[in-house]
Amino acid sequence: MTEVDIAGFGIWSASFADPGEFRAVLAGREVESEGTLKPELIPARERRRAPAMVKMAVEVMDQACKMADLDPAAVASVFGSGMGDMQITDYMCRTLATSPRAVSPTKFHNSVHNASTGYWSIATGSHCPANAVSAYANTVAATLLETSVQALEEDTPVLMAIEELAAPQPFKSVIEVDAPFAAALLLVPPGHSVTPLGSLSLALRPEFVDEPAPPALDDADFSNNFAATILPLLIALAEGQRASVSLPLSRRSTLDVTLEHAAAPATAHA
Amino acid sequence: MRLAIGQYTATSAIGIGLDPMREAIRSRRSGLRPNDLANCDLETWIGRVDGLESVSLPDELGHLMSRNNQLAWLGLQQDGMLDSIAELKERAGDDRIGVIIGTSTSSIGRTEEAYTKLLPNEAMAPEYCQPEVHNLHSPGIFVVEATGIRGPALTISTACSSSAKVFASAARWINHGLVDAVLVGGIDSLCMSILYGFNSLELVSPERCRPFDRRRNGINIGESCGYAIVAREELIDHAEFMLLGYGESVDAYHMSHPHPEGKGAMLAMTRALERADVAPTDVDYINLHGTASQANDRIEAAALGQLFSEHTLASSTKAWTGHTLGAAGILEAIITLEAMRQDLVPGTLNCDEPDDDFAFDVITENVERPVRHAMTNSFGFGGNNATLVFGCAND
């Protein structure tokens, strides 16, 4: 059994731009989010050149650190995305198909899967280890597991960010995803945070389960957005509820995740 | 830290499997050739795996067709790797083994091809509608399907440190008790994105690459595939080598230029040595990142000069294989293990006029010498660095 505490979280979509707006949507209130994305951590000049993928990641990572009141330079990071930056892949493949020598050097170095943690480290001055991972449809489970194991084995806070972009037209042949989504969880070893939001227990099971469909929220349709499969956990976290979900880890294994909320009684005897 | 290294194998421009690789290193035969990749008009040298285009996938894996997965399959069939995996599954249980693959390209070569044949409505043509191929986890999916391993599976993609970091994550998974063994791998294949991308940054050499030479003028790009079993000691009979340490760091400086004082490189090396509890004076050999770019070699040599004495032999093997990017970490880890096995340290190829401004001299000729502790460096875009430390099992 793997047990870690959650010290903070971050969330962004076109319908809710931060945890406050997310809670408002869950409470049935109107939010006036305009889907703007201006992560303060990235200087304005750099922000213009930074891809949307990077801006989403840096925004939710910063939100999670602020909620936990932890110095972003002191946390390791794991970025996860099933499809990676489909906008840059689309740009690269279009340019290569027509005029390969016109490839932009900035777009090329932004095309690495670890671009988000690269920009994050430059913005925060962090030399802590940074990882960038993918497990296709199972990216939430795999990133959660990787981040938790790192937090416990290295005895350090580790920040995970997961996100998917909307699919450009050619990619819609293989994945129909319309609404972008990003979230972050700051995971710490038990005892590290005095006031954790909750704790997670993770257990492996050598069986296959179906990928759960992400819930619809407000008007947002997160169908096929792999990152949004974390929503049931984030909803429970934001509402102070207990939750149990089973997330596929591969065609042959499953991750059972239980969220206990710190505000709730540690054990509930009948 | 001490984890056993079981069976391993590597395929690159210097050969399919370990035997031709050993011969190429001993005889100092480079695998680089003038660029002859179809549809690519760049004047450069490349490290291409011969005959890769004609490798066919088994029927049940046909839906995963891509050059990268052809390379994954070719590599998996060498040096009894599949037999060793089957044996490990018997011994540990197929759900007690994980899969972690490092890649920077994944199957993007296949996506590039799909974009050259888009239908008028911008849909992909039917033969390219492969959901499990046009994503970063494509090699991870392929290896899980090809081996039937039932533990957790992950693809790591941190540019050129990807398949060095697979060893770090594998060590954490095993030390945590999540699994008892991990099949780690690295697979990167030649594609247009990489060749024209590095060309746009003016980092590609029109000639043979010359790591640490004063005339060095850029990198040659290659493709490779490597696998290794990392496991609890009791699972591997007569293991020859141990993974003793890993160090991971970030430059926090620039997306495509290394930190000018090598801060991230120093941190990766010192963190790896600390974890391994090995003193710099006890390191016999370092396989360097040594890409033959102006900046990398100067900065890496400066970092070495601060940590190591002349007792430690160091070299780059990129003039044999080319820079195989996301697969370079494991390819060069395996070249390092082979140096330990053969007591033969490869001297940097094509370094005929070593840059004498450097704070540390790399070796330029092969040296026969026992290697008990060895290290390998991998530094990538995004300032992402990883260093591994290996030791002989009977130390």
C-alpha cells in the first residue's frame, strides 16, 4: 500500500480557471471565467512565446504550491500527458509535409514533452528533479503512482501536473477531444504537511478495468480528455468527501485509489 | 542502493545486438554514414540501423506499426532478451514486473507520414488511423503487448535524458516494493522532426561528429533501442553488475542551451555519487554525454574538471552511434556495462585534435583496464539531466 498526503491542488479549464471557480461550479453557482490563461510566474515576454500546454501546466502547478504555501523551488515535479502537445505536433508535421527547412527553432525546442517542467524550473529557479511521462489513456493513474512513489522514496514534496489539449483536426481521426483540461496535485509524505487536504491510498491489482468516463461539469464536455479522468477525485477533494476510484494502469493492471479527507474522521466505525 | 542488472541488449548503427557492438568498439568502426534517409535532403551524417524498414511485426502487433515500434521489436529479439523476460515472469510473477520505456520521438515518424497523406477533409487516411501509435506512450504500449508483462507501465520523455531516467524510476518502484523487477528500455528512431528540428537550431554537423575535438561543429543524429532488466538481487542468478546510484537535476536556465557553469550537470553527478556512496576517485570510467556540440562538450568538460582527477577515464561514444536522443541514456549505460565486462574503455572516436582549452582531457584511444565503478551522463533539452552509477557485483 502506498499512502501520501495532498497538500494542495490546482485546476484549469475554459469553464473554471482555478480551485475557487471550480468549487463555485460544483456548488451550482455561475462563474464568469473567460478561459484566460496568464500564469504570473512566467514573465510577460516569455509568456508570449510559451505554448498553451506550458501555460496551463505552470498555472495549475503554481496554484497547487500557493494553496499548500510551499516554495515552488523546493518541490520536484512530474508532468503527465497522454497525447502530449498535439498543437506543436500538428505544427511540426504540417511544416515538415510542406517546407521542412522552415521549422521554427523555438517551436522545435518547445516540442519536447518536458517543455512544461523546463519553463517551470526556469520560472521558479528549481534544480529539483523534473520528470515528464505518458501512459496514453492511463496517464492519470500512471502519473499519480509515479509521483506518489517518488514523494515517499525520496521523502520530498512532488508536484504532479496532468493535462490534455483539444485535438487539432487530423488528430480527431484518432482521438475526439474538444475541451482542454489541466490539474495539479502537490503530494507530500505523511506528516510533511500540518494541514493536508486529504490523503491518498494507492493499491495495484493485476486485472483490467474500463477507463471511467470523465463527468460533465457546467457546460464543459471533457469526453476523451484523459487528464479529466482525475475529476472524480478532485470533486471529492474540493467537497471534503471520501472517494474510491479504480483507474486502469495498463491493459493488464489497475490502480485502486482511495481518498480520505483530512477533515473527516480518520476511521468511521458503525 | 544496490539493485541487480540482469540481461540487457542494444541495437544501434554499430549493430543489431551486443556482438557487433563489441566488435565495433574494439576495432573502432563507426556506424555513421552520410545521410541517406528517404525524403530528407539535409547534408549531415546519421546513425541508421540497417534494414529496419523491412522488419515485420507479428500479426497481433500489426496495429502498432511504426518505424519506432519496428526498432522496438528488432531490439527485443536480440541476445535472448525475450527468453530472459519469460524466465523472470516465471520467477517473479508477471504482475510483479513493471515496464518503463524512455523515448523522445515515440512514433512521431508515423504521424509525420500520416500528415503527408491527409484526406481532403484533413482526416488521416485509414491505414494511419492508429490511436495507440500517435501518442507518446506508443513504445510503452508496444513493449507491454509484446512481453505480456502485467505490472505498471510508463513512458518517460524528458528529451535526451529519457532512458537514463528509466533506471531512477525503476529503482524507486523496486525499493518501494511496488514491483520486484522492471524491464527498462529506450527507443528512438530517425524521423524528420528531429533532423530538421536540430537543423533549425544549427546544431547538426554536415560532417562526421567530433566530440571534444577543437574542430567540433555539431551533432550527428542516430537511432537506437536498448533494454535491461533491473531487479532485486535475489531474482538474478550470477548478476555481474549493480545499479548503485542515480542523480537527477534540472538546469533552470534555458530550454535548449545548457547552464553555462554546468550547474545541473554537477548536481546530477554529485547526487548520483552520493546515493551510490562512491567517491569520485573510485570512478574508473565515465561515458559522457559528449554530443560534439560546441556548448555541451565545453561545459561537460568543465564540470568534470571540478569533480574528477586524471585517474578517471572519460569518453564520448557518440561518434560510433550518433546521438540517439531519448534512447542514448540506456544505449550508453549498456556501452558502459560492456566496458566493465570487457575491461576495455572506448576512447573518443574522431577526436583527433582534442580541444586543449578544456579543464579535463577525455581519452581518444581505447584503453584496456579493469573497470569496477563506472558512470554515464545524459543531459537533455529543458535542462533535464540524469547520471547513473554502476558497480561490479562482486565488489
